[in-house]
Amino acid sequence: MTGFAIPRAIGRGLLDLLLPPRCGGCGVDVSADAALCLDCWRAVTFIAEPMCEVCGVPFEIQPLGAAVCGDCLADPPAFDRARSAVLYDDATRPMILSFKHGDRLTLAPLFAAWMRAAGADLLDTADLIAPVPLHRWRMISRKYNQSAILIRTLAGISGVPVVDSLLVRTRHTPSQGRKTGAQRAANVRGAFALWNNCGGNAEVIEGRRVLLVDDVLTTGATVSACTRVLKRGGARAVDVLTLARVA
């Protein structure tokens, strides 16, 4: 151990004594930051094959024919592909909400690692990554965009270029919570645009495959609205990667 590493190790040990790492789920002491205890880890439902090759919804059994769900066959989504790391349920909801609203940013590396594994094929083919934007008033009240935090951590793992301000939310929409699918779609219709005052304009996305990142996929109304703007702006394809999805 070098002379510089010894003081850092001592400082880390003192910090752990004063503020021991906590499980991202239940809050019990764990061995390292951004980790879950064994019970919370076992409770998380990770999404894996078989799944719809378009929207990523998990199947109970492997389909005999094309691996596309009925919803995507009947009404193909605006985006090309979507993947999510975990189900949004009783096990993951508290930790995601604490990250989103409770300043638990230490969970970002753990969540980004889950997303890197779930969206490996999307990240490998993406030309750039962009977050779903927050309106400026919501950004002021929340202090940060959780999607942008996840993207920064993902970029460090994957090396895919990030454009933080590719999209802008042009109007302050009410929360999507407790709305039906049709209400969610109406709520975000016309709420996004390309931000032409920075690098996030049509020249940046022309002919590119964009990976759009958000925290939770519910009906897909928000990411679909963003996708339409990006494709009108010249994007060749738009994929979606989220931390969790509602089953």
C-alpha cells in the first residue's frame, strides 16, 4: 500500500465508523456503499429472457413464434426497442423513490450497473445517450434530474457519449401518477422539443441511434412523446433504457 493510499484507507475506515454504509432497500448496515443486504437482493425481480423483443416486457414462457407481445403487435410503439433492469414493485419502489426524491444518490452506481447489464445490446449500438428532461420548475423543487444522474454513471461504464440537454420540456405537466394510459399520452403531448440553443439539436442526432434513459417505464407515454420529437428531428432510431418498469 502506497503512502497516499494509507491515509485514504484510514479516512474511509473512520467515515464508515461514523456513517456506515446502509442497504439501499431496508437501511441495515452492509459492507459497502451502493449495495443491498441479502434479503433485499433476493426480493428484487430482475428482468431477463424471455421478453418482448420490442418493449421488453417479460414473458412467463418462451413464445413459439416471434417474441413480440400482443400490445406491440396491435399498436407498435414509437420507439424501436425498450429494456428495463427490474420490475417496479414492493421490493424496488422504496429504493427508487428514495433515489428519485430522497437524495439517495449513492444508489446511482448500483442502479447503473443493473441497467448496463439489462441494456447491453442497446448501449452497444447507441451513438449517444440522452435523458428524459424535467421541466425547470420541477428541477428546482427536486434539485436534480435522476435520469441525468443515471446517464452520467452509465457513460462511465459504457463509454457512449452523453448529450444532457438534447431535449427540453416546454411546459410544466402535471404528475403522470394515477392517470390512465390515454390520460398520460394526452398529458405529455407536445410537451417536448429539441433544445436548439446548445449541442442538442438536429445536427447532433441526424442519422444517429439515440438511447433515451428514464427511471421507470409505465405506459411508455413519456418516452414515446420524446421519441417522436427525436425522429422528427432526424434520429435514425430511438431505443429506451429504464431502471424499472411496471409489469
